[in-house]
Amino acid sequence: MKINSLSIIFPFYNENLRINKCFQDIKKFNKFNKSLNIEYIFVDDGSSDNTCKKILEFINKNKKKFNKKYKLIKLKKNIGKGEALKKGVLKSKKNWILTLDVDISVSLMQLNFWLKKKFIKSNKKIFFGSRNIKKSKVYSKFHRKFIGFFFRSIIKLLFSINLNDTQCGYKLYYNKIAKKIFSNLTEKGFIHDVEIVLLARKYNFIIEELPVIWTHKKNGKINLVLDSIKMFLSLIFLKIKFI
């Protein structure tokens, strides 16, 4: 299947130290996809640093190159990644929507690989990048892999979700499917990925996991202990919500 137009959504919060890598990846992706109709949507989740300033400077320098469109959406306060993604998805206008993280733990170029291998065969499915399937390559520390294994075990126990990886931010949707899911999304934080799966199940959308090259990047803002506790409690509340 060919993708003719694409909305690419980057949610972010205080990414001053990592945003330049994102810009480099965008430039590379544009060079390899000169004819692809693309809009880039950056969604600021209430940042207090100068990430927005850097993004606006990047947009001004690149908005006339390769005929790509850029948009910056700013939330007044820090709400959560789920809410930032929701704002971006609902503002998107292209036929397909790709969501990913600005740290470029998975490159935009991964999509070219998926298309080259003809992995995208239907616009009725949701495609999840997965770090835990064959042909994926993951460069991460052991303790992060252990926490990931523990998290997968919890969501499998609570929700009977048999996916290998719900939390990778690299996800591809057909626009109508994404709008259906995100317009009903209520989780504003990191647990939004799990609710996406539950909503996909509710509306009978099939999720297919695809391989990625994933590299852990420094200067992240996740506190592995505190955020793990918050995520666990959020899972319990989400379980109650979907009973």
C-alpha cells in the first residue's frame, strides 16, 4: 500500500537538549521523501524551556524546502503525553498519521523500511512499532528491559493484552481510525498507550506489531521508580474504567 500524505506528530515537554536530533532526522526524511505530502505537528505539553523557540526557528528556516508544512501547537500547562498526542491527532489533516518521540529513539526513516518491505498492507489496521519481536534491534540498559518485562506482565494480567510492546511511541494509523480512537481517549499520561489498545479492541481495529531499531537516548525525564509507581496506579484506575 502506498502512503500519499502523512501527518507526523511529535509531543514534547522541555526537550531543549534533544530537539536538534529531531531536526536532523526530519531533514534526512524529507530528502528521501521529496514528493510525499507531509505535515509536521509539534505539540508542546507546557514546556518551560526554549524548545518552542528552537522549533519556530527550525520552521522558519525549513518551511519552504521540499514543500513540507509545519505546525506548533502549545498547551498552556503540562498535562501529559496522551493529551498532547490527542491534540495533535485531532488537528491532523493528512491520510495517514505517524506518532513518535522527539528523542528519535526510533527514526522517521523506520517508516521507509516498513514501506520498502511492504509491511503496510491495509488501511484498516493500526501499526505499532515493537521492541520485543523478531528483527527488532534494541539498544538499552538491562534495568529498562526488566521494567519493560514487568510492565508487559502487569497489563497482560489486568487487560489480557497479548501484544509484545504497547509503550513504543512509534505508531502508524489511518486518519479515520486515529480520529476515532483519540477523540475517545481519556488517559492524559503515559498509560494512554494501553487505553489506545483497549479502544482499538472496543472498535474492532486490528493492531499489527512491526520491527523497529530502538535506541535509548540520554536526558529523558522519566523517573523509573516514581513514574513506575504512578503508571501502576493509573493501570488500576484504567482497569476499573473498562470493567
